[in-house]
Amino acid sequence: MGLLGTISLAIGGFFALEGFWPILPFAGLELAAVGLALAHSLRRNAYREVVSFEAATIAIAFGMAGRGAAAKLTLSRVGTRVVVEAGPYRNSPTRLCLSCGGQSVELGHCLTDAERERIAVRMRELIHPGWRAPVRQAAPVESWLQN
């Protein structure tokens, strides 16, 4: 931010000295917008979801880093299902949900679809230790050539 501000104000100052003074206020507005976007991004980056697998329960804590948990939820380990749902629209991201006894909680808001799938597989393995993800076999190249 400092380097961007220095360069932007140096260019704006140069043009202001050459008589194009309206450039300097716009350079200041640009820096203010970048600063607000950076502050917003840093604030959103502090959000945390912590999932703890204990002997009979699954504890989920939501909150901001450095401030502790703002909300906590405990689910029974036995009846908990891990579900990856499609989003409401065609291009919407998937939703990773844990549900147990009528309670449902969505996790992984800041993850990609592939990361949600991997975490869902790992959670299923942790909740039900005997469960293994099905191995997907790639189609042989010869079948692609015949079609």
C-alpha cells in the first residue's frame, strides 16, 4: 500500500506541477478506495470455522481470529451426515453441510468446490472410521478414441 501510494502521489504531484492539478485529488480517491478494499479484505480474512472431532461429539466454533469463538455448536457424532449440495443456481458454489437430528450447519464459505469435496471426504472418514471414499477409475483412452 505504501509503495502504491508513493508512486501514485508522485505521478499525481508531477502532473499537478505541470498544471494538470485535477489529477492529484483523483489519485487520492484511488488510494482511499484501495485502502478501504484492503481493510475489508483483511477483516474478512480473520473469519474462522474450527471443527473438533471428539469421542462422541463434533464441536464447531465460529468466530474471528484473536477474538475467540462467537458461536459454538455441538452435534452427535453418530447421527451426523456430511452433505455437499449444489448451489441454488447453475454457477453457484457448492455447499458443505453437516446435519444431525434436524440441525444443519453450513461450513467452508471461503473454500473452492474442490476443497469442499476433499474436506467432505475427510470428515466422513473421521465421523465413520470404516468409511472409505470410492475409488474412481478413469476411462481408458481407447474408449475415447472409439466414440
